[in-house]
Amino acid sequence: MAEEMKALRTENLFDLKESAAAELLREHTYPWEALPLIGDFIRKLGETLSPEEYEKRGEDIWIARDAVVYDSVYIKGPCVIGRRTEVRHCAFIRGNALVGDDCVIGNSVELKNVIIFNNAEVPHYNYVGDSILGFHAHMGAGSITSNIKADRKNVIVRAEESAIETGLRKFGAMLGDHAEIGCNAVLNPGTVVGRNSNVYPVTCVRGFVPENSILKNDLTLVEKGS
């Protein structure tokens, strides 16, 4: 049980050098503890950004000057869009979104209360809410985070015999560095996917997927290379 709990810790899911949110995340044992604080952190961060590198385009909205943001995109602050990131047609950013460098936010993607690490990609028709996506994490077309339970009760993170009460009513998913989510997969509230793990397309995921694993459609879990 101790090993399961350790695997859920912030430092075991993410390389904090790859996010402007490192200072915030470093303060918390588990990354989801930072979710209620994202908005305030972005406002403070935005005021420190160089105006030579970032343009302020509205109330609490900072966009890197070399980012590509299409005219049809809607952005509500607080929000930071990092360097060389591309935000494609009709993306809907609802606020509290810290998007890193070299990311892809695709067509018709919706973001809300998220931290997106550098080089992460949500390229086609994704919903990502109350979630954190690690360095080089990738969500296939149509895959989504489901961030609220049907009974509206607080989310519990479950890992085999372990269970952690989060105290959060809204909590989507934590995707570790290099996590790969297949097309049209659904990540249920409180899902945590470890580093370098894959989820098959059209899979309904709940709980914890350990690092270096593959989760198949029938929820069989295999270790990579086995």
C-alpha cells in the first residue's frame, strides 16, 4: 500500500522543470491538491512575465508572442499560453488554464481549470477539466476527462487497496509525463495515469494506471515490455 501511495505523489508523476506551475505543484504532496489554486497562481505568474515575450490580451490573459492562436478561439482569464504553443480553430478556454510551451490545443478542444505541461498535446475534440497533463502527455482524438461524479459527491482516488479522499467535487485526471491516451477514451473522475503508460482507445478508465503500463479495453493491465 505504501508503494501505491508513493506512486501518486507529485514528484513521481511529473518533471516539474517542464511547467511554469512548478512552484505551485512543489508545495503539494499530491498534484490534485493544487487544483483549487490554479486561478490565483496564474494571476500572480502573469504579472511576472516579460512583456517582450508575452502580450497581455485581456483581463488576466497572457499569451506568448510566438504562440499561434487562431481568431476563432475563445479565451477567458486567468490564462497563460506558453511559447510556440498552437491553439487551433474554435478552441474554448474557460479560464484557470496554464498552458506550457510547445503544446497543441486542437480544434474544438475545451479547457477549464487545468495545468498543461510543456509539449503536451490535446489536438482534436477533447474536453480537459480540473486536470493536470504532464510533459509530452498526449490525448487522442475525442478522449475526455470526466470531472464530476454522477452523484455529485467528492472524488476519491483509488489505487488497488488504497483510497484517498480528495475533498474535491470536481477532479478530472492526472496524466503523468509521456502518458498516451487512446482515441475516444473516457477518464473518469479521479483517474491517475502514471508516467510512460498507455490507455487503449475507447477505454473507460477509473482509478490508477501504474507507470510503464498498458491498460487494454477489457481493463487488463500489462507491464510494458512483458
